[in-house]
Amino acid sequence: MSVNKEVKKITTNTLQKMKAAGEKISMLTAYDFSFAKIFDDAGVDVLLVGDSASNVMAGHETTLPITLDQMIYHAQSVIRGVNRSLVVVDLPFGSYQSNPSIALASAIRIMKETGAHAVKLEGGIEIVDCIKSIVSAGIPVMGHLGLTPQSIYKFGTYNVRAKEAAEAQKLRTDAQLIEQAGCFAIVLEKIPATLAKEVSENLSVPTIGIGAGGDCDGQVLVMHDMLGINTEFKPRFLRQYLNLNEQITSAVQQYITDVKARDFPNSEESY
């Protein structure tokens, strides 16, 4: 009689132990069942249902238009494909900034309606009360500092953040504040590697970098960028592991050719 070895699920506690042991954390975005299943089976530690769905799934220029209902739909799809990975869902723009009770209501909806394991919020001191409110209800929160895409119109650019002394100091302070507020991990996006290293060493919770150098406790990439589905986006921090755009285009063109030439379906592919 064969016994199925039980899958050891990744939890917030697992990530804490990984940081303590010096084991790096792998994180990728996912937005649907099929890719979530592939990534989970491949062994990715954390899956982020990112509000980047606004860009890569819906074709918007920024992350701002995506709604809480749409994020819930994507998260529900991802959860159905997952056995092992920790699933974190972005709270979209407008679903938490106005006050802590609205933030908590949004987070509760995500947890109840999707079965996800945690939520992610962008910002520092400005949203500390929102983080405390969500954490006090027993919901794990991942923070996000540095380049925060929901604030793109405030920044006016996607350039590297915290290069100037004042902004770097605010980031250091914000990191401490949101850790104290209860964040179990913090994403650091597009900041100088030396600053990311310093912040990572000074925090007891894990940091996840994107364009923040190799000294963060983990790394995250958007799946469409990493797999080469989206070919327009080529920042310095991105390593493209596949060129799916090219491979898919080639496969589709071959299919069209075969259909037009009456080669598909052949007799073996017919009933």
C-alpha cells in the first residue's frame, strides 16, 4: 500500500525560519489556476496574486484601475491550483488607504472569499494603523516599501527610489514601523542594493527584493516578465528565463499553417 507523503505547506513561520537559516525565499506572481499549479508543483515558496494583474492580465497602464472584486477573482483561481505555496494577495488601490476599518473590511473579504493566506499593502507610516487593524484581526500582512506602484502619480516616474538621504532615512524608519505594526515580511522594490542589505540585516522579518540587490532574504518577479511573455518590459533587475512570446508565436503560426494546408487534423487525429 503506497502512502502519499504529506505536502509541507509554507507558512509565515516557515519564512521566518528560512531567514534565520539563511535560506533564500523564492516568490513569483500568479493570476490563474493553471500557472499557479505549475509554480506550486515546481516548488515556489510564495505566490503573490499581484495587482500587477491590472497591467499583465487586463492591459491597463498602471495598477490603479483593478478592483477588490477582480483581485478576489484572481486569488480564488490561484488558490485552487496550490497545495504548498504561501499565497499572498495585494490589496488594490483604494481598498485600504482611506481608514483602518475599510482596510480591515477589504482584508477580511479577501481571506473569506479566496482562502488565501495573507494580504500585502504598500506604504510606511501612512498606513501603519491599517496594518495594525488587519493584524489584530489575525490576518498576516506583508509590507511593501521603495517603489510603490500604486503611488505612481505621486512619484511621476518608475525610477529607483531612496537614492537621496532623506528618502533612504524614511525607508529605514518605515521598515521598522511596519515591522513593529506586525508585518511578517516586507517587499523592497527598486532601491539601492546597499540600502536593501542594511534594512534586511536590521529587521527580524524577511525582506523580499525586486530590483533591490542580492542581499534581501528572498526575490520576487512578475511571471510575465520572467517567462518572456511580456517583451516590452526590460528593466535592469529582470532576468528573463524563457522567451515564451517567441515560442508561443511560433507554435500558433505553425498551427495556422497546418490548418490552412489541411494538415491538421490528420487521420490519426480524427474519429
